[in-house]
Amino acid sequence: MSQQRLPVAKTYKLFVGGAFPRSESGRTYPVRGPGGEFLANVARASRKDARDAVVAARKAFRGWAGTTAYNRGQVVYRIAEMLEGRRAQFVDLLVTGDGADPAAAGAAVDAAVDRIVHFAGWTDKLAAVWGSANPVAGPYFSFSVPEPTGVVAALAPPDDALLGLVSVVAPIIASGNTVVVLAAPDHPLPAIALAEVLATSDLPGGVVNILTGDPAEIAPHLAAHGDVDALDLTGAGAELRADLERAAAGTVKRVHVPTGSDWTAPPGTARLRAFLEVKTVWHPTGAVSLTGGGGY
Amino acid sequence: MDTARPQGGAAALAEPGAGPDATTPALPAGTAGTAGGLQQRPAPSPGLRTDAELSDATRDDSSLRRFLRGLPGIDPVGLEQRAAGLATRSIKKNSKLQAIDLAISMVDLTTLEGADTPGKVRSLAAKARRPDPAQPGVPSVAAVCVYPDLVAVAAEQLAGSGVGVASVATAFPSGRAALAVKLADVRSAVDAGATEIDMVIDRGAFLAGRFGEVFDQIVAVRQACAGRRLKVILETGELGTYDNVRRAAWLALLAGGDFVKTSTGKVSPAATLPVTQVLLQAVADWHARTGEYRAVKPAGGIRTTKDAVRHLVAVNEVAGPAWLDPYLFRFGASSLLNDLLLQRRTQREGHYSGPDYVTVD
């Protein structure tokens, strides 16, 4: 006797603090494929979800920023490993969701994995590139060291659901920041699938928080939020971008507005630098002997 | 003069031979600067309804036990359901802002760590006077709560500010010491300038059924307080059942405690909504029988504005609107104040605020 199997549809939820909650508001919206066919209902986050995500990101920040660069590199590399293992799933999502042809989708997933590996390699080189030992006219050591900014709110680009999202998130977390990222509203499925990758890698909960929904509704609350330290406006349209920059000025946030968005090009260092702050420390060289031949 | 403090009735109740020192009549009310600046209660009607059953309850050990054991039992499922139901009330906008201000004025800003220093108490006192200097119109908190040896520091800092100085005493938090030691502890706090005393009951004696012993200790401590308001910490997390919480609350009320307080903050679970509701019900029942207003203080575990507002809803619904007053309801908390201030800023400024904008305790 042949039995027909019932289809098991996936519930797409938010990714906040390492867990997958539904939206606090209970709202969802339908996601459609390139031909207009129904794909899934996706959670539509509210401003309270954004607030909860910021709380989770803030909670995770101290621990994540405190890990050694070596350890952070391993954890980010682990994300690439997990993504590689789910390659087929992501190719399928890109084909059905975006209408990409399988070869292009495969290339996009490969590029996303390589992008994560690229930034995993950066974690222990930040200090060498942006830090320095400064020559000063006095008996002091003077060091400049790059430090993470804190909690970053980011808008993922709408044009490239996987590679774009990865290219935004990876440089932010590689330097020790935590991030609340709003997925592309029309193509949220790869973002939620990426959340499953993050949840099964070694990334501590709350370092990356992914919200789906309408950026125009949520982003203003993040831009004005007093506990968000920086804003990545990659995915904001021109009009929204101006509003968000204005809102961000109220609490003097760091705002990164990228130029150009060719995600297949080499990523460069602008995104890494955008969310680093350089701290300079002066330290006495030690006792100076009065009889000469002292500490310096 | 603050005529509302439940001196007369309770002392009269304590008198018939149960207390170790039953010779002390009602103390003169309003001797110390108790809770200065807080709203005063209307005096209970002169013809105080001294309930025959209540005065009989404290006659001797066995009648006390009979009374406490005879209290109606609590249905835990129903209680928790009611607490959960009340917690769903939505308090928004202007009401929320008012609730936040009321909650701030009800906070007993507490530091009870072994690592407390005079410097920490001084900074806490400054925060108690002006919780958020950047925002005009933020009320002062109700009191600062410290260990007895730091009372003098707090009292000096808070002189003339209207903020009370509460001191834990009686071998806090365990309460395991001889009565003489406990009383000396209380006297030292009173001498140093405390306006409120937070005592712990002897949970060991209570759980062993020696209610009379607990009663006598509360009465003795009350006399050592010399008119300061007395908060009786029941440590509900160690009492086991809601029925025991109700018995302990009535025991404290019978012995003349001005406040019933849930916890020391050193034991988990501390103040939960259902437990606070049991205490609120007890003081409401006490008011119905005697006309006296007694106060409630949940302490420990209340960290967010949402929790605080839920407690205020419970106060209004279980005890009544009269208890929405710092004289009759307090929050024992340390981190709650910061969250209240953050939420207040969020309401005022229209965007979410962050912990960088308030003081680290």
C-alpha cells in the first residue's frame, strides 16, 4: 500500500539571542517566488523585537569583544564550514526564491563561504593594520589599538540575499562587534537559513541577530536607539537613508554608508574599518635613573 | 504627627502576656523622623474595631497556633492564575509614565553586600536623592537600605532630604542568633540614625511550629525599634507553601510589624507576583478587620519596569488604590531603579535608551 506523505513546511522565525522566537507582535507576511508563487510565511518583526534584539546583542558584546582574535577567527571560520555543509540547501533557496540559475546560485554560495573565510582570516590582523606603536617625545610608550565599536544595526542589501548579507555581517563580527541585521524584505529565506547555520556553529548567542520584516518600519527605531553604537546603511534606499542618518545623529552614532555594491568584487577593508575605534594608550616606560642610563 | 502608624492596636494586641515585655504600652507615635516627606495616612476611626478573635489569637502559644492554622487555605493554582491574569494588563503612555514615577518613589534603594564601603553608600545616597540628574521632575526614592554599620554614613548623606534610611538588622540574612544579639543589632542601627528597621523572622522556629517564639521576637524587636517603622522579612522562598506565607504574614501583622516584606534578596525564589499578592491580601484583610493600614514590600528579583508595573497593578487590584503610596508599598531593589530611569527616558525622549545613560551603581 502506498502512502502519500504530507509536506512538512518550515516555519520561518526570527533569530534573536541564539533562539528562534516568533515576532512578539504575532505578525507574518507572505514571501513569493519570482513567478509570484507563494513560498512561505515569514515573521514580520516589530520595534519591540528590534529592542529585544539590541538587548541580546548588548548582552553578547562584552564576551564576544573579549575573546582573543585567534578564537574569534576560529569561530567565524566555523560558520564557513557549516555553510559549506548546507551548500545544497542554499543553492535550492536561491533557485526557487530568486529565480537564479543553478550554476549562478552555486557560485553565489561558494562566494559567500569564501567571503566568511576571508574575514575569519582578518580577526588577528586588525591590530597589525590599524594599530601602531607611536613615537612620542617623552618617557612613554604610546600604543594605538583598534577596538570594536559595540552593537551595530545593519540593513542587509535587497539585491543579493545571501552573498550581500554575509558580506555585511562578517566584517562587523570579525572585529568583535555584535550585530542586529534586518534581512532583505523580499528575499528573507536565505537569511533565516543562514541563522540556522549560525546557531549550529560556535557563535555565542546574540552576536548575530537576524530580523525579518519591513526595514522602513523597524530601522528608524534602531537608528534612534540609545544603546546602538553604529549603523550600517547598506540596504537602505536613498530616502530612508537620509531619515536614518538624521535619527542616528541624535545619539551620535557611527554611520557607514557604502559606495557601490558589487558583491562579487574583492571586499576591501572599508567595512572592517567602519566599525573599529582606535584607542591610544600612554604608559610610562619605567623609572628614570638620576645617575643616567635610566629606563629609556 | 503621623497618627497612622499602627501603634495602639497592635501593642494592645501584643499585651496579653504573649510578649516577653508586655508592660510597654503603645509607644508615642511619630517620635522619629519616619519616612519624612511621605504622604500621611488618615487616622483610623477612634472606635477601632478591636476584633475579639484577633486579640484572643495572641493570648498564648496554643491560641496563636490555632488561629494561624485556622486561616483559610490558599488555592495555589487559582492564585497563580490570577497573578498571571493581572500581569497581562497593558499600561501605556501617560499611565505608564505615572506608574514609573510612582515606582521610583517606592524604591528602597538597597545595597547589602559584604563589599559595601562608605563610598558606595555615599554614591547610592546621592542617587537616592536625585535618581536621574539629567531629567527634571524625577522623584526621590523612598529610602536607602544598608547594613547597620553603614547607617551613620547614609543618615549623614540623606539628612533633610526626605529619603528614609532603612537598615537590615537581627542577624540579617539568616536570623540565626540569640535574641539579645538581634536586639543589640537593632539598637545599634536605631542609634546610628535609621528611620526604618528591616528584621528577619526566625524561619527555623516558624517551620518547626514555634509560632509563639517568632511572635515574641517580633514584639521585642518592635520595642527596640523605639517608634521606627518595622519591616518584617518573611523570606518566603524558605517557607515552602503559600499557606505558610499567609500564616507568617498574619503572625507579623499580629505582632505589630508595620511592613510585611517578602525576602532578604539572598534566597531564590524571592519576590514573585503570587507571593506579593498573598501579602497584599493579608494587609487588605487586616485593614478590613481593624481599620489599620499596614504596608507591603516585595524585595529581590524585581529587575524590570514591566515587573514593577505588574506589581502595581496587583497592589491596586488586590489591596486597593490606597496602597498605591510609598508609605504603604515599597520595592526592595537595586537594579530596578536603573531600568525605571531608562524606561522613563524612553517615554520622554521617544526612543529607546541604553544603560550607558544611567549611573553604574
